[in-house]
Amino acid sequence: MGTPARRSNSTGLAPRVELVVDVAPARLAQEQAQPRRDQNEDRAELEGARVGRRGVDARALGHRAGPAGVEHAADLLDFNIPTGEVTDAGLATNVSVGVRYIAAWLAGTGAAALDNLMEDAATAEISRSQVWQWVKTGTFSRDRVLAELQPWRAQHPQAAQLFEQVALADEFVEFLTIPAYQRLA
């Protein structure tokens, strides 16, 4: 790599450390001579990768040709992924993480350690959005979601109530923090 070079200064503070890098001219010329990857090569690499917090295999979405894997608006409601399924465990995780993060947020914490992961408002948004979409498409009933919420009501009553409000609303609430801020006022 490089070698650190110390320089003294007259301020009495610790000396500044700079990294001196010696790049061999032959290696630099070799890197410049290599052709640049194009967008199709990058896409092919991504299609073979596992992505997402819950390990969604990108190859499962490969049958869709449009931008971000969406060819038609109806594809956004298509949960039939050949290598995956929506599960009760997924619902339980979304409710658990959503409620516990909202509870932390209402208590003034912007990022919370949940299940050995650092979670933030984006995670809670994804959790409640998936639950809302699953109810709207009939994947889970409203009663099934309410049953999943029940154990959290004693420990985090305000957060469970807010999660229910944004996950089971007739119309999609744009951001869960909008009604959450109203609870802080």
C-alpha cells in the first residue's frame, strides 16, 4: 500500500500523518487498458446475487424485464415469486419489528437495536407497508394482523395502536411518522 510519513508542526499538537502511495507505473497502465464494464454486465452480476434484508434471491425476479424488475403496474401486486412465499413468520417479524421500532421512536430513539440489527424508521416503514399490502391483496386478513398485534399491546400500547392505524388503514398512509408526530404533540 503505502508508508506513513510523519511531519512535524509548530502547533504543539500531534504530528499530522499522511499516506504516501507509490503506484507502479506498469500497474496503472494495465488498469487503464482494461475495458470498462457496461450496464448489462453490472445487471447480470446483480441478478446472480442475493439481496435484501430477508435474503430475497434477485434471480427470482428475473422474469420481469422492465426497470427495477417491473414491466407493468400489476407486477407490483404480484406476490407469486417462484422461489419465495409470504409466510406467517414474515408477518410476525414485520409486526414485531414495526411495533418495537415505533416504541423506540416515540421514546426519542432514532435508531434501535432489535434482534441484533440496527433498525430505523425505514425498516418500520417497510414492515408496515408490507403488512398493509398483504391485507389489501388478501394474503392476510385484518383479523390475522390484529391477532399478531395482540401480544404487543401490553408492552407497547401506543406503538401497537399506531402500527395498527398505519398498517390497517383503508388508504395507505404516506409515512408512519406523520401520525406518530401527532402523538408527540
